[in-house]
Amino acid sequence: LGAAPPGLRGSQASLDESGRGDESRRAPSPPPCGEASWQRGGSDASETASAGSGSLQLLLPLGDYTGPKLFVKPAAKSNRGIVLNALNTVLAGQVNADTKRRVLEEMGVSDSKHFLILFRDAGCQFRGLYSYQPEREEVGRLFGVGPRTVTAPMMDLFFKYNSGAKSFSRIHTKHLTVTIDAFTIHNSLWAAKRAPRKDS
């Protein structure tokens, strides 16, 4: 065979042994999704391939979202069922049947989601039923004896009812929360006012 014509020497020099062109002149192809991660597009968004799952995720710049905030404060869970069970415990027996019936009637017509039982003292003697509005921090009497409204400084002890054990346990806290089912007020608030003595 004779020598290659001068015009073909440059092209032959760029061929490898298999007859293909120089691969260095071609743009690199992206690796498969299952082998590595790659990005495509400009600075606005990128598609990231996960090596573990092979799924694509669209990543948006954090500063681009100008819509309303999606966080919504969760509403307090009602303790109506717990207090109903507690009333069956503290107002058990035929002697308390009439009182329990009247208390249940007051609960039935109330639209409150949270209720509180007022005890005379740590002995858990029923004195009244109150509604609690946590949004306004209001505690108002629905039935029984005791102050018409109760404020935080008036409260003394706090209790939570255990439906399984059918008993109250004391909660060591200084602030009323929606986890409380019963409370007491300071003993001085129960002191009866003595009538002034008349001189004989």
C-alpha cells in the first residue's frame, strides 16, 4: 500500500484503533440516574436524581415563595369525654344521682370544648363544674358552688383524671393548661363571712 495522500493524514491521525473518532471532541453524556447525581437547567431550578431511589426532585429557591404562611395553630382537644367519666366517679351513688343529672344537663347545652371540676380540697370533693376557654383564659361556673369566675391567682391545686384507674392524680404546676381536668381554689376563698354580732 502506498502512503496516504496528504489531505487524509489529519483525519487518520484522529481515528483510534477501532476506527471511531476522537471521543475527547464530544460533549460528555450525563451518567445514568441510578449511578450518580446530576443537575440540568439554570439557576432557577435543578433536577436531582437520587442514587438510592432514582426519583427526581424539583428544588425551588427558598426566596421565591411569596404566598401565605401555611402554619395553622392546632385547636385544643376537648376533654368532654374525660370529664364525663370523672363525674361518674366523683358523683357515684344514688345520693348524688340528682346532682349528676343536673351537671350533665349543663354540659349538654354548653358549647365549650374544655371543662373543669372544682374540688373543695385535695380530698376531691365535688363542688362545681366550670367551662374553660383557653384562648381567652376564662374559667366560668356552669353548675355548683364557688366563685362565678376564677382567675389564675385564685387557683391552688391542679388534677388530671385517669380513666383507666378511675382516679385523679395531682399535677405539680402553677399554671392552668388544657391538660388539667380539675382544680381547687385557695382555702381562704371558702371561708364563710361571719355576720356581725349584735350587742345585747
